[in-house]
Amino acid sequence: MQVICLEEKAFYELVEQVVERLKEKNNIVRDKWVSNEEAMRLMNIKSKTTLQKLRDHGKIRFSQPEKKIILYDRDSIDTFLAKNSKDTF
């Protein structure tokens, strides 16, 4: 048996990461508005330009509370993905 020692700060950071993963996995307490990075992760896109095109063409809802802050509506992202999904044969 191995014993792993962690500093207190590292231990609590690890616990927070585990809790976040469990929340994601179980869809617990989802944020209504998400950042650029989270929106890109949800749609599995790598380019900020593609995200901007979706925004500019009205495909997904967004809010711009400040000049350099753009947030995306998670529900509109889910709707966009569902609308563009293909049924299986």
C-alpha cells in the first residue's frame, strides 16, 4: 500500500476539482451564462472566429455586459446542438 501526502492547500484544491467534475457529470447547478472557453468546449469548436460567426448569424444567444466580456446562453447552445443533430438510421 502506498501513502500519498499532500499539503493542506493542495488537498482542498483536489477536492474542489473532484466536486466540479461530479457536478459536470451529473449536470448539477449549471450556469445560465458561460464564457467563450466554456461555449467552445460545449460545442467542441477550436476557433473563436467560428464562435463569433455563430453569434453574428444569430445561431446562439449572447450577452455583452461590458465591452470585452461576452457571455453565451447555455440553453441556446443546447438548442443549437439539438437542432443540428442527425437521427440514427
